[in-house]
Amino acid sequence: MSKRVWLITGCSTGFGRELVKVVASKGEIAIGTVRKQEQIAELESINPNLVKGVVLDVQKQDAIDEVAKVIEREFGQLDVLVNNAGYGTLGSIEETSEDEIQRQFDVNVFGCVRMMKLALPFMRKQRSGNILNITSIAGLNGFPGIGIYNGSKFALEGIGEALAAETKHIGIKVTNIEPGPFRTDWAGRSATFNESSIAEYNESANKNMDSIREVSGNQIGDPVRAANAMYEVTILETPPVHLPLGGPAYKRVGIRLQEFKEEVEEFRYLGRPTDYTEEELDKMNG
């Protein structure tokens, strides 16, 4: 089969839906996952010859195993995995329930790892493939009011970096896609808001949650342009491990790098001299 086969999770709306359109427009095959059976027909109407919809909850290993069987039976290959399914839980860390924390990590982290484990046997056999993890600028910088979401995206960032190093020599390329604010449902119906009742968080967690609500629907980021950038990264001979998307993301990355460097240097006097001295090592190893 000469056409590339893509598996894109979270295609009901947003990045996933737009990426399916881009992939089909390029004459490639897009397997898109949705949460409800009734969403399949609408997804496949994008291009019935190139788009296949499947119902999938990334929290359920049995369902993931079934998708793997469909890919093997109908296509025999998998060239690109896009880990797009996910959501944001918002609220102070102290007031986010244990159940919600577990759910956030099960979807945003463990669900993505499950999908990687689906894709990797195909890609190892082919000695080629691309994995795109849709993380977030929130995977590089912690913000008040989204700390648990931050944690899930920080985790996916680290896993993606490690996987890139593990698979580079066998032709599998891994890129963490780090969007800033885009005009998707992330801050709308896709988000879970855990309202704070602790007054001390009014100027931190609650303030940032209010800002996120206010910008929802008016974000500067264009999901169509984002989807095109995601497609383009998969045809690069040497794609980056990190790809921020949008002006606000690049601005935040610049600020974060500068702040990190300044903080490390400021406290070098405290953290650096914690190794054994050369003399001590000579005595210990002698």
C-alpha cells in the first residue's frame, strides 16, 4: 500500500477533525477516533474513500486492542499516530479530587502511552513512522489553576522525549506538538472546571481560570493552520522533538527559557557544590 495510514485520536472536533481533513486532502488514509457511534458517519463524510471512523475510549485497553486488529486486517500498516485525545481539568491542586486527578492522567498520559504501544509494533516492523503527541505549552510551564493538567502534559512531554531517543535509530520519529491558545473546545465543553471555595486562591487559581473562560472562543490560534503544520512536520526528513504552535506559545517558550536560565544561575552557589570532592572520591575509591 503506497498511501500513508494515519491513526488520529480525538476527532470529534478541534485539531483532530481538522487534521483528518488535511490528511484526506493529501490523498492519504485517516483513521479517526470518536467517542460515539453516531459521530462516525459525519466524520467519514469528509471523504468516504479515505476516512474511516472508529469508536474509541483511550482509557479502555480492550477497545484499543480492537482498533489494532482493524488496522492490521484492513490496512496492514500504520505510518502516523497522532495522540490528540485529551482534555483539561481546571482548579486549584488542593481542591481537585483524587478521582479527577486519576481521570486526567488516565486520559492525557496513560491513554497516550496505550496508543503508542499500539503503534510501535507496526512502526518497528516497517522501520519507519511518525508519532505526534499533542501536549501543550502547559507541558513546558506551570500555571495557577491548571496544575493537574500541567502535570499530565509535563509527563507526556518527558515520555515523548524519551521515546524519540529510544526509536530514532530505527526510523521512528517522535514530535511533541505544543499549542498555545487555539480556537477549539479545550476551554469550553471539553474542559472540567473544579470551582475553588478557598479564598486564598482567588488571586491565583481562580483568577487564571476566569481568564481562560474569558478568552474561550476568541483565541488567536487557527486550528486549520495548526493541522497543516502537523501534517508538514511528518514529511520532514529530520522533524523536531518539540514544535510549539502559535505566537503566544513561542513567546511563552522564550520567557520560560530565560526565567529558567536566570533561576539556575542565581542559585548555582547552593546546588552546584553538592558532589563529592576529587579528594573524597580518591579516598572512597582507593
